[in-house]
Amino acid sequence: MHSIDDSSPLQEYLGKSAIERQWHLLITFTGYHESLANQVYARHVYLPKDVR
């Protein structure tokens, strides 16, 4: 988790007009699954309404 306070780089995007702004937060993870001996990937998109 990331705490959103005055020093957070995300603070400028979460003001009163955050819903009006067109942005999304895209999180990607890459890892290695030893049992499968393969790369694994995960991706999730957060919209302004998903961030508190």
C-alpha cells in the first residue's frame, strides 16, 4: 500500500477534480514461477474512483 499524504507524488492527481481528469494507474508485475520454469505476469488498472 501507498499512503497518500501531502508528500505523496499522487497527491496532485487526487484533488476535487480527480474524477474529471482522464488518468489511470497501471501496475505491472513480472516474476518467475520455479515450478513451471516460466515467466509469470500480472497487470491491474486503477481508475480515480478506485483510489482512496
